[in-house]
Amino acid sequence: MGPVAFSKRRAVQQNNPKHPRKTWKSHHPDQSSTFLSGEPRVSTQSLNQVCPTTDPPTMAAADIRLSIAHQTRFALRLAAALSSPSAAAAPAANAAFSPLSLHVALSLLAAGAGGATRDQLAAILGGDGPSAAEGLHALAEQVVQLVLADGSGAGGPRVAFADGVFVDASLKLKPAFGEVAVGKYRAETQSVDFQKKAAEAAGQVNSWVEKITSGLIKEILPPGSVDHTTRLVLGNALYFKGAWTQKFDASKTKDSEFHLLDGSSVQAPFMFSTDKQYIASYNNLKVLKLPYQQGGDKRQFSMYILLPEAQDGIWSLAEKLSSEPEFLEKHIPMQKVPVGQFKVPKFKISFGFEASKLLKGLGLQLPFSPEADLAELVDSPEGQNLCVSSIFHKSFVEVNEEGTEAAAASAATVVLRSFTMPMDFVADHPFLFLIREDMTGVVLFVGHVVNPLLAP
């Protein structure tokens, strides 16, 4: 996720002309970062099985599975909102984002919230009951420690993740918030001068992101996104690079027809294979699972491509994913099958957006309003006047013959068809995709491809 900015409350907060909602493209691949910026109120199988540790678990296995299910529901609701015609992603554009990055950043924000603001954050993120916020922090601790640990040394995917808290030099973090941020989220804290040197402070945040992402994302805070009213920026950055278990032969890649939503078509580079693949076929839908090399890593990351039968079925599929919580889990391919015609397009997606409007549409209103209670962030009376001004997110995903580089259900029983003949999987029209860790079900990235030729 990108940054969350906190600002002083102003008399007028909505539709601030100084900070219009924007989408922008990154020229630096393979990452996701999210930042919340704020100002004193202006307008603006268990995880222990995945990666055992010597420390006792902070959550019971059943609680972790339930929390991850809530997290996945948040991810798919956000994906559906992002896929709607009125969202940041135009219907003719590819999109990708990291719901996990956003979830972690908002969970950290909840550590500095109180009262109804904290409860609303917990509810939208999947918490329930008086200890919901504590459950979010415990889940984040497990996810950061285990799912987001780098596995490249063991032959698995390279994963890099970091949290950052940037506070104005005139303020100090409340000890309780700092303890949660550093202890559970492993956040790095920095003091910066938003009041007198806002542009320089934004540069410090962007430099931090560039460092964490190995130069792949150089700017998460666009010009003018912070000013003298900004008091804190919460952010994180996520990088993922995995190689396919079965790599595609680049010499077999060739152009083929890809059908667009408007009925036209383009010639795009497709990867071909005759190897057995993890494919499941259902009414009006095929799902492909492409596992990443695991090595000695106990986690198992995979990319899933959800291909609707209808060439224009991508948006209704996104809505179904969002409205039926168990849909994804019920449509996971479980076994390899021989393939007939098999081709998947290569693609690159670089996508950035300001997320506050989407989150408000999902019911998260209070953190952005003059009624926000974020007093637990800083040890100052000024904390009574903080609200979130904006949430920036940027992601990059590239899929090619080698693998992926990325920065950034109904109650009815579904029966898998039994096939004796080879199964086709021809992704020659718009589709959804996601990257998840299969042992836990944690979704790292979600996106859609409507035209593989669109430049990032």
C-alpha cells in the first residue's frame, strides 16, 4: 500500500481542490506501496505450519484462518470496487493493486484510532467485537513475520516488505502506538519537517520507498500531496518476484489475437505450453493455477488466472468474487490435467490511485472526516485534530516466461467436471488474476487485464 497522510482538520474537507483524486502510472516495476497521509484535521493449515518460529503464536490457528478469511473478503470487495466503471481504473485500462498492503496500513492506522473511528476501521477490515483492533494487530504481526518474509535464500520467491511511520518534528508518537508499530508491524519511524519543508519531507518518504523497493518505485507521494498541514505519513512497500515451477519456453512465444471489451482485437505476445497444468473448469469459468518455485521455503505462492467464458464477463466475475466470500476457495484447481490448446498472454501493469473514495464507498468514512478520532497517534493535544487526508497506492506486476515480478462463494455445491480429454485454456480475452500464498490463503496482489498491450 502507499502512504496515508494525516492533516489538521480544516473547515472544508471534501473535494479539496488542492489535492484532487488522481491516478498515475509508475515507470518503475515490481512493487506495491501504500501511504496514508494526514494532517491536523484539514479537509482532507496454520501459519505455524508455514514457517515455524521459536516464539509462541499470538493467535490460535482457528483465529488466524478466520482473520485471513476476513482479510480476503476485504481484498475482493476492494477489487470489485476498483473494477467498477466509476472507479479509478477505467474500463479500458489494466489494473493491479495489493489488498494486503492496504489492509496492513489501515490496521496500523487503527492502532492510533479510538472510539467509533477505531471500530469502523476494524469492521471494514474484518474485525468483530471489542478486541477487534487487537486481533488485526496480531494478524499483521503473523503476516509480516511469516507470509512476507523473504524466501529467496531457500529457493523460494523474493519477498521484501517494510512499514514506515513519518511524523512531523514538532510531535512525538504516543508510546502505546509506537510500541504496536515497531513491535508488531516492525515499522521504521522517522522524524521529518512537514511544516517548514514539506517538499523535502515528501522526498524523504519517496527515498525510503525507493530504497525498500530497490529502486522500482521512486515516487509514492505525488507533488502537492503533503503540505505544511501534514503531521504524519504511514506507509508500507511490498515487493514480490517469483519464478514459475514450470517456466515457459520463450522460443515458443508468438503473437496471437486478444479480444477486447469493445469487440475489437489486438495482436499480443502469448506464452504457449504442452505441459500438464492446474486447470479447473466450471459453468462459465475456467481457473488456471501457476505455482511459483518453492525450494526449501515452506510457503507456496501461486498466481491464479480467472477466465470467464464470455469475452465481456470480467466485471460480473469481479462482482461474484466480492459478493460470495467462499467463491475463490471453491474454485481453486486441485490437480494437473493434460492440455489441448493452452496460451496465456505476457503483460505488464503499472497502476497507482488515491484510495480514499473507494474506501468511503465501502463504508470507511470516519477517518477522513472532522469527527475522526486519531488522538492515539501522537502525544500532543494536536492529536485531537487529526484526520486522514489521502491514501496513495501504487503497484506493478509483470508476467513473462520466467515468472512474475510484482511491487505492489455461494452456498451451492460446485462440482468440478471430470475430463478425460485434454483441457483448453486460452486466455485470449479480459481476465482477472491474483497472487496468493496458498498455505494461508493470504492474497498479495489482485488485478485485471483488458489489453495485454497497454504500456505500463
